[in-house]
Amino acid sequence: MYTLEIDLRRSGVLADRYSAPVGIRTMEIRGTQILVNGSPIYLKGFGKHEDFMLLGRAFNGAVTKRDFECLKWTGANCFRTSHYPYAEEWCRMADEEGFLIIDEAPAVGMMRSFANFALAGAGGANKGFFAGDHVPELQKHHIEQVETMILRDKNHPCVFAWSLFNEPETTSAETQAYFKAVFAAARAVDPQHRPMTGALEKTSSPEADRCYALCDFICLNRYCGWYFRRGSARGFGTASYLRRCPLKMCPAFSSPTARFLFFLRLSAGDLKTTSKNCPAAHTLRRWD
């Protein structure tokens, strides 16, 4: 990391000075590999939650530092900010520690009711959440939240991808139209053109899902070993996504708790993002 200093002078006399940490890194998706500064990296980490028994969902510097030490202890190098953008101090510390972040917008619980939750990705009886008269206002606020997240965090080198939703109802034509506009707005506002994604509900499959094709890589929430089975990912749609997606895919991320399985899906051609504000610290460690 480097320190960028900007001086404001009046008649040659220093009136003010602003400093900010910056770095340089490149990120590239080539074939079935994610490259950081030209070197392949295998992402390992968590769909993180920042709850703490004494503070709840609130930022605390000491707790955050301890969390990063625990992340490093597990061998992690990446996490998703489930389910909203964390305090910016998280990004600053991730920049310094060399972690990668999937920054997630506060878009969770987008379905008719909790009773429909288990079928949100498979196509339940009630698929009308994105067909009501509330949708235009909801979409407006959704896009505002996405744009605010990107504009705030776009200069943090740790942020390598944006997650625009978590486990919504994704099986209706209205859902596809809704998120197509959200993805388009996000792509328009990010000057680095980072990959876009969203976390699909645990019952989702490519046969029923209408949103996975919008993503540059696919995030599958599967909870194997938590709600279902004992650590096995078999039978939860991962193979069907690999077969259905016409473009190259590869396993890219798995959590030590077996909670999330992430697969990379390339857009047409190779996707490449380059930042002038990214730390060389990302190349310190390759997790095999």
C-alpha cells in the first residue's frame, strides 16, 4: 500500500492536505481461472455476518481486527458482506490485510412470505412478488442502494465483485425484468467494470431460475452440512448449473462451513478489470 497526498496551496502556502492509502493491482478472469496481479488465486472464505453478542450489527474496531485474525487463522482470503455493505472501515482493513470482498447490496427477503422461502428458487405456487404495484418504487430504491454502494466502495482494491441480491424469488418473468434493470444500472456506474453476481436461494436450479444468466459468476447458497445432509454438495443443483451454462465455469469459492458454493461463469470473451487503487498484498498468498 502507498499513501497518496494531495496538497491545497494558496499563493504557495499550504492551506490543507488530504491523504489516502492506495495501491495497484490487476484482476482478470481468464478461461477457468481468476488471476490477481497475473497469478491464479483460489478464493476461500465466508458469507460473513458481523453480529457480535455485545454490539449486534455495529462496527467496532477491536472486534473487526479480531475477525480478520480469525479469518486468516482459518486460511480464508475472501468474504461476502452478507447482506449489506459493511462500514467502510471493513474495506480499509481488508485493503491493508490483502483480503478480497464481494460487496453486497441490502436486497434480501424479496419474496411474498417466509413460507415461500424454501421454494423461492425452485418455483413455488406464489411467484408474484415482483408483479405487484410496489415494484416500481422498490426497484427505484434498490438501484439507489446499489449505486450508493458502488460509488462509496469503488476505489477500495479489496472489492473485486458486487452482489446485487441475496436469495430472492427468481423463477418468474417479472423477476428477470426487474433484475435486468438493476444489473444494467450497476454496470453503468462502476468505472472498473467489476464482475456482478447475486446469491441464489438453496433450492434454485438452472431449469427454473430466471436470473443466473445475468451474473458474471454464479453464487449458490446450499447450506450443505447446516440445514441439509452432512457436508455433501451432491444433489443440490451444482452439476446442473455446470451442464446448463454454455460458457466456461469452474469451482471458485467454498466456505469452510460448507455454507456457500460459488461457481465462476464467464461473460462472452474474457472479463478483465484493472484498478490503480489496489494493493499488491493480494499476491502475498495463494491458497491451494
